[in-house]
Amino acid sequence: MSVSWQRTRTVGRTELRRRWRTLRDNPSQLLGIALMVLFLLPAVGVIVGGAYFAGSALTGAVSTPIRFARQVAVGIWLATAVFGGIRGYTSLLDPDNRDGLLTTISHGQLLAGLFAAEATVLGTPTVIVLALAAIAFAVGSGSLAAAPVVFVAATLLAATGFATGVGVALLVKNGGVRSRLLYRLRTVAFVAGFLAYFAVLFSNSTSDVLGPLIGVLTPTPIGWVGEAALLAAGVDASPGRAGGGLVVVAGGLVVGAPVLTRLAGWLWYADGLETTKSTATPTDATGGRVLSWLPQPIAGVVAVDWTRARRAPISLSYAIYPAFILVTPIMETVQTGSVAGSFPVLVAFCGAWITGALFTLNVVGNEGAVLPATVLSPDPARALVGGHLVAGALLGLPATTLAVVALGIAGPQSLASVATLTVGTVVLAGCAGPIATGIGAAFPRHEAVSVSRSRKAIIPSTFAFVIYSLIVSIVALPLLLTHTGVITHLVADTLGVSPVVFGGVGIAITAVLGVAFGLFSFLYARRTVEGYRME
């Protein structure tokens, strides 16, 4: 079945309508996109302004315009290649109702329709930005003829880079559906890439990492395209290299189309890996020796929570939100080589928040389809509420405590202050779970929601998230204030109270608040589970 423009347009329109309905039904995702657009507006100004100043610089004494033009061309290609790879791997190549679509149209037609929708949503604003940058470059260089040349060259580079990224994503996904080893390592690879990205970002070594890659691509036809802009602006450059670069890049799109089509067909028509029946024994279902010291009903809930987290870690993605508070301290620690006094305090708060929210912030809704069987079991409140509490505490409490101790020892605090902060962290993290149980029971979420374009999961409701964050912040405030260096020194100088005594007061207040909120919330969660009725 040949690819026709009419069918491509129909598939593209259908995909656009589906995307709009998805956004319309998910206000939080729509708000996130709006915030991202606002965040990118200054970047657009930087790109257009940079193009103008680059054109103006060509009228002066620029020592290496050819090298700079090539680097800009390679940068455009690399940026769009990375973006295309991310889009291809996460969402573009996994359309809704794919199998049904492939029974009526060819895989090539489906891929063309998806690219048409992508070009409308993302290509249109990209083209507008490139057009504005091309005009700004032409005005700055004083040669209006440079505008169309720069626009065509930049558009070809962006399109080719995006297609290359999608091609790499197709190769990776094809390997995943054919190799069990690659399929099992996908999460490890994602985590490794995520950590590597932040390591490069925090260490300000982006130029060190990208420099060699840009250096390799600069003398290739991708870099030659940049010389076309110099020729149009009246700067000496090689017409042969400029023309050859444009021809090679444009030819890459022509040659890449059937390659991408074939790779898409291999992926979408693949049988996939055969699933094997589980050979789990009752001992495995209750955590084996690791959880043998727990009562069997609680151990079973803990084992199920951990299994769900291992199989679908994206369902716990909400729990990492507080960790963004640590971005600045981590960057400062990497850059200066020393731990700030506030870093362990922030880790104590974030770790306690995460410990409490991991499995208990949606104590009823997490059960999903097995909720009827769970509430009909003997003593469901003890097993369900207690099991979720233990599941989060066994993971978060040791990790948070060790992190606070390590950072406290490495920081400027005294050992006595580190000891009181550690005790307060244990108290706060121990109270966070019970606090979350009642909130999750009061504001449950039973249905799965979109956590990305192609993935859905049952996560806590927005009300539960906000109320839990507010209460945990109130409970943690005395501990945080009494272990903040400035406040501790001020109290010591003014009232003569030692930091250890002051920290002990903070622990006591946090403990009273945490036990009060936690006990009330825990009892409410137990009563909710015991009185739960299926409608």
C-alpha cells in the first residue's frame, strides 16, 4: 500500500485530535506544557538575538568565522537529534490503537501520519523560530539574501537531526523487542543515562563532554552546511563545501525515509518476547527470608509493593518531586568540593517526605483491581495499612538516615548536632508514613492517570499530595529551624542555649506534632479500610 498525502493528512489529524483530548482531560499536563512554553520564551529571544549579533560580527574582524559557522550547524543537528531520540523512544513510536491502525493502513502510512502530526505540533514553532533567527542574521549581516539561505540550511539540519534521533530510537526499541537481555536492562540504561545527564549538568562539564563530539562532526558535511550562511552574508567560504553539505543533508532525508519505514515495520510487526509463567512460590510472594520476621499478611503487602515498584518504577515518579530542592545544594557541593551546613537538613526533610509518600499516600487506591479481595481478607486494615507503612519505612528510613549521617559528618556541623539531626530525621521519617495513610484514605485515587504520553499509572491524588506536603512541612519545621546554622548561633549568642539542647527542643516539638498527626491519620486510615464498601 503506497503512502498518499490524503491518508497521511487523515492520520495526522486524528493523532492531533487524540493528543488534544488527552491534554484537555489532564489539566495538570496542560499546565505543565504552558509553563514549559513560558520557560522557553526567553530561550527564543536568546536564539534570535544571538543570530543578530552573529550576523553583526561578520561585518567586523572575526578571526575564525568558518569554524564558528560549522559549530553552529553541528549544534543545531545535535540538539534536534537528541530531541528526536527522546520523542521517538518515549512517545512518538507508540501510538494509541497501533494494532488496529495497522490492519487498515500500512506501517509506512502510519509513520508518515505520525510525522505529519509531529511536524504540526513541534515543527511549526521550530520553523517560526528558525525564520526569525534567519531574518535577524540577515539584518545583522546587512545582506537580506542571507535570510532564505540560513532558513533553508537550518531547517534541513533540524529535520535531518530529528529523523536521525528517531532512527536511533527505532534501533534501540527493535533491540528491546528481540533481546530479553536488552529488555531487562532498559531500566538500568535509563537510570544510568539519567544519572550521567545530571552528573554532567551539576559538574558544569557540558562543553567537555560535547566538545569532542562537535569536533568530530565539524569537518563533516553537517558542518559544511554552516558555510552556506557565510557565503550568503558575503564572507569568504567554500562554495563547494557549502553546496555539498546541503546536498548531503537533503539527500539524508530522502535516503532516511525508507530506512525509517523499514525499521518501524520491524518494530510494529514484531512478535515481541514471549512471557514465561511465574514460578513464584508462596515464600517468594511474602518476601522470603528478608521479611520472615514480619507477620505473614503484612509481609505479603510489603512484597507486593516492592514487586510493583520494581516492575513499574514510573508509578513512584511522584515521589522524586521534593528531590528537586536538592539540585542547588548538589551543584554547590560538586563545584566547591565541600558540603554546606544546610544540605543535611534538606536531605532529612526530603528523605522523610519520600519515605512517607512512597506507598502510603494512596493506601486504598494502590490496590487497583485486587481491592475487593484485599478488603474481604481477615483483618484487612492491619495488613493493608501496616504493610504499606513497613514497605516505605524499610526502604526510606535507612537510606535517609545514612545520607544525613554521611553529609553531616562531611559538613561543618559538630558531631553533637549531627547526632541530634539524625535522631530527629528518624522521628520525622517514622511519623511521615502514618501521616500519609489517613490523607491517602481520605483522598484516594482508583483510576490510572497519564504520567507520560504513553504510560499510565495509579498515583496519589493532587489533594492528597498537597495536604500531605503541607502537614509534613509543619511537622518538620521545628526540627529544620533548630538545626539551621544561622538560627542555632543566634539562639546560642542571645539566650546562651547550647546547640544540642536547642536541637533537642526541636526534636521534641517535631515528635509531638508528628505523633499527634500520625496517630489521628493512622486511625482514620484503619477505620476507612475496615468500613470500606464496594459500590
